[in-house]
Amino acid sequence: MKKVLIILPDDNKGKYITKGYSSAFRDNGFFVIEKKIYDLNINEVYKINPDCIFHFWSSYSSVDTLLDFYKNINSESIKLINHAEISDSIPAEIRKKNLSYCFSQNEKVKKNRVLLGINGKDYKSKFSGYKYSITFAGNPAYENREKLLASIIYNFGELNIFCRSFDFYKSVDEMYKLKILPDRYIDIYRSSYKGYLDSQSELAQVYTSSKVNIDMTNPDKDYTNYRCYEILASGGFMLAPKSKYTDYLFEDGKDFDSYCSQDELIDKIKFYLKNLNIAQLITMNGRKNVLSNHSFYDRLKLILKAVYGKDFSN
């Protein structure tokens, strides 16, 4: 049985994705050892003697620690598998030295391009009625997002935002300074903050109990935000910016619905709040698609075939 050492990132999204791949490695017949980034010890690694090391690059916060670690790894005896949501997330020092097999959602990276996946079991949530009307779970402190959120406040007078408190209050300050939201609406926006969701089960419960979930990924970015996978796997209805990358994964109008402008977003929110039966049908299609076609298990099989040149399964 082959052994894999999995490096756990220090941010929640990275942990969710890495834990999903841990499960997929087990399902593909590997013995899995997990280590947190700051617990890495080169001597201990050689005692473990893994056949491969897997790391998902989700942030730059631990780059120096990881680079020092990789410098001491003999890449001829241990396969190094680096995966990223965006190829540029993997530091150039890693890519230039050809220490690893890099996988990315970016279609420009022709070699070893592997999309992200999701473990549907982690987002299984029973629908027990709607608790929220319009929901956004993510960092709101970007000007383009602040403008969309302000527009929702203008038109609906309510909103539910889940994120870290620091990010939320940063967005409040920016809205005030940039005059994105007039003073009389600031209190309404403040009351939109509902706290931070610290687990996948909490995320799933919010997504499935929201009438409309908003994704606000910049459509010019060349990847699909992991939030989209999470919303659909949870059984939530999603409105996302029109993007060829999201369209590549999911069918627009069947698995989710898209918007191309602020006005179109508002119009579609109004439509689906009045037509929840249509939103529920789209929700069922989206969840079926993501669970059937976008599992970590299937993604990992592609990665392992690229790395070892053969199929793995138990």
C-alpha cells in the first residue's frame, strides 16, 4: 500500500479541500498521514517515508515555511503533488525547479490541468424550510462586491452576510468612505452581518435554507470559485456572474442561473423570490450534477494517473 503525506493548510477553505483529497486518497487505496504546515519536520518525513506528498496551495501565508521544507526533499524518491485553484498560487520557485506536478483550473495550463472537486458528504444538509432570503457567504471587502451588496440593500432592504468580522467591518468602512452606501442605509447593512461559519455543516445549512445564494467572483478571473461547488453540493440555489469557466462545469439555467450586470442580478433575485418552485428545480439539478461529476475521488484519479502513469483504485 502506498503512503501519502498530506500537508494541511492554515485556512478553512484550504483545509476543506485538502481533507476532501485525504478521503479520496484513502478511497484510491493509499495510507494517509496528515501534518499541519507548521508541524512539518524533515527528519520525521523521512521516517514516515511516504511515496508522495500532497499539498493544496490556498494562500501565500506559509510560503517561506513550505519552501524551506521542499528544499530538503529529495524529489527523485518522493513524488511531490501540488494542486491549486489558480496556477499562480504555486510559487515560481516550486514551478521553476520542476519539483512538482502542478494542477490548476486555469485552462491556459495545458499540462496536467485538473479542476477542483468536492466531497458531497461534507455538505449533506436536510432542507427544513427557508430561514434566509438573500445570502452571501464570503469576504465582502472588495469594491465591486460592495457595490452589488449596496444595490441589494437599496432594492430589498435586507441581506444576510456570513464572513469574518474583520472583513465585514472593513467593508462597512469602505462603503462609508467611498460613499457607496448613504448614511441612512449603513445601519441596515450593519444588521446584515450574521457571523462567521466555521464548518462545512454550518455552510451547508445556511446555503440550503437560503432562497437565493449570491456568488460574486470576478467574471474576468480564469477559474470558478470553490463557493460555487459548495452552494450546489449543499442543495442551495445560486446566482453567479456569467463566466465561461463556470459554464464549463455547470449548465447555466439548469444547474444555476447567471447574471451579467448589477441590474440583471436585481431582476433575477426578484424573479426567483417570487418563483421559488423554479429555483428549487434548478437547485435539484445543480446538486445532482456536482455530486455526480465533480467528486474529489474522480479528480484524484486523474492526478494519480498523470503522476504514476496508471490507474489507482481499491
